[in-house]
Amino acid sequence: MSMMKIPKRYWIVLLTFICTSVCYVERVGFSIAYTFAADAVGVDQSSKGTILSTFYYGYACSQVPGGWAAQKIGGRRVLLISFILWSLTCALVPLDPSRVMVLVIARLLVGVAQGFIFPSIHTVLAQWVPPHERSRSVSLTTSGMYLGAAAGMLILPSLVKYRGPQSVFAAEALLGATWSVLWLMYASDPPRSEHAKAVAAGFGESLLPMKGNHKVKVEDGGTSTRTSNIPWKKILLSLPVWAIVVNNFTFHYALYVLMNWLPTYFELGLQLSLQEMGSSKMLPYLNMFLFSNIGGIAADHLVTKRILSVTRTRKFLNTIGFAVASLALMAIPMFRTSGGAIFCSSVALGFLALGRAGFAVNHMDIAPRYAGIVMGVSNTAGTLAGIIGVGLTGKLLEAAKASNSDLSSPESWRAVFSIPGLLCILSSIVFLLFSTGERIFD
């Protein structure tokens, strides 16, 4: 098959996959570069935490506005604007730990800009991808996050060592600019169609930004008028939407706790050196990349072959993913070797990624026209989960240290990993009870 015969939607999905990869290279890269620069001048841990967490506050604030903007002016345009904004910020801001206010403003800007990305991606994919391809398309796109994180952890420390921390900013800006050019050249809105089946299927013209009233053909040959008003009340009161929100919260609580505190668990809980572990610390993220795509392919197979309905497919994969992840999370403190901890964390993150073929794709099942907005609402909860989970974990460890004076004991870490484990069980029950694969927003 020649390249010219490849459907346009596949190129769109590939570009969104690269998009999420580059975004997570940036996130991991800033953490690595700033930590190196801050440690070199003796910045205390509290100040470092403030700078590192600033991104998430900006990120949380722009999720819902991102969905609204994507709905009003188009996900394709918003995605490009977002990339240009954060890439320029990386290119222009000096990485100087003594200039705290400059770094705070810069990280807020990057957080706000990247907060527009995932609602915009969901809007674009809902426009381009037909329902029977959505699971694997969304799974491939989101798996870019994990591949980007793994690549950043593998490559960027060496870049910092040999070229200095500022070189990471330059590399990230270059990646962002390159992607922006590719998106400008190859991305477009889907072809407009008045075909009733396209509208009913939930993709194509029916999802393009609308101004004022919009008439579409219906099966009896007449027309119906739609307005561009967003049904905020219906969205916020919908139990299927809240099922997605709860599971997004749990997913990101577990993900951010492991991303931020697993290195501390290795060094203090197991008395191991991260440098001596080599590339093995990348395995949890590579496992997420693998299982995210397995979940997407499995979901589309179950739906396309009519083995399960869309609703049962979403519930099945979400339940399997979160149930296994729950057991693996709670088992982490039981293992006192690096191999055991890597295995459990890899299983936990891998099956959480599998569960994304349930709740994460469900935005486009229930609200294809408003997928970006629903994604913005649920991703706000996910970002807040990261802020809450990372902060609460620090307090739990401080309390354990105060009572036991030793973070090397399994008891000091039991609550850290049990909380996300129990949240997985609770959220999977909520999804089983209240989620649906049927379209509920016209």
C-alpha cells in the first residue's frame, strides 16, 4: 500500500500520538533539568516542590476552558496554539533557580497551555475516528505519554550532564516547534458531510464547531435545527459523566503517586541507588505503553466482532484493569527487592493503562460532540488527584517518620500504596454501576 492510500485519519492519530509523547518529554525534562540546577545551588526541598507543582495548578485551571475552546473554534486550531505557546515559553525562559518568580510564571504558562491539549485531542479524534476505531486510536494516542516519559528518563539525564540543564529547554522547544510545523502541514478538519449516518455515528461534520443554529438532514427528508449551546447542566448532572470523572481521578492519583514517590521508595524504603538500577526503572512506563495499546485493540475487537456491546466492553476492560492494578499496588510494600517492586509497579501501571480502554474512551461514546468538554471536566479531576495524592503521600511519610523514625520499614509505606489500591476498587464499582457506552448527548 502506498503512503498516498493511507486514510487521513491515521495520520491524524499518529500526529496526536507524537503530540502526547513530546508533552511528556517536556514534563519529565523540566523535572530532571530543574532538579539538577536547583541541587547545584542548594535550593531546599520545599522550594523545589513549589516550582515542580506549579505546572499542575495551571494545568488544572485550563482543562474545562480547553474543552470549551476546542468546541467553539476547533480542536485542531487550539492544539496548535497550545503547542506554540508552551514551546515559546521553553525557548525564551532561562533555567535559573534564583529567579523564582520567573520560573513560577513560566511553569504556570506551560501548565495552562498543556491543559488545552487533551480536550483538544479528544475533540479532534471524535471528529475523525469512527466509533469502531476509537478504542485503539485513543489508546495509541495516550500511550504516547508513557513512551515520552520513558524516553525522557533514558535520554535527558545524559543531555543535562554533557550540555547543561538549559539544553533540555532548547531540545523541548525544538521538538515542540517541529511538531507544530507537522501539524500545520498535515492536519485538517474532516470533510463535511450531510449524510444522516455520519451524524448518527458521531463523527465528521456533526462535530465541527458551530456558530448559531445549524440544520442537519434527518431520515424522513426534513431538517432539524441544532444550536451550539453546550448543555453544561446535563453534563454536570450526568451519572455516566461522573463515572468517568471518578475513574480519571483514581487513575491519575495512582499514576502521579508512583511517578513522584517510587524513586523515594527505592532509595529510602529499599535502600537502593537509582543509578545502580539502570534502565529497569523505565519498565513501568514501557509496560503502560504496551498495555494501553493492548487494551485499545482488544476493545475494538470485542465491539467490531459483536462479542460484547460497547457498554459491556468498556465495563469489562475497566474492571479488569483496575482490579488487577489494585492488587499490585497493595502488594508493593510486601516486596523488599528492586525486582519485586519493579514487577508490582509495572503490573499496576500496565493494568491501569489497560483500564483506559474503558473510562478514557467513554468520553467519545456518550458525548462525541462534546468529547473535549467532558474530557476537560474529567481531566480536571485527574489533575487535582495528582496534587492531592502527591501532597498527601508526603504527609503520610512525614507522619510515619515521626512515629517510627525509619522509612525503610514496609509499614511506613503501606498506606501510601493502599489508598490508590482501594480507590481502584471503589472507582471500578462506580463505573460498573453508572457508566454506559450509549450516546446520551445529542
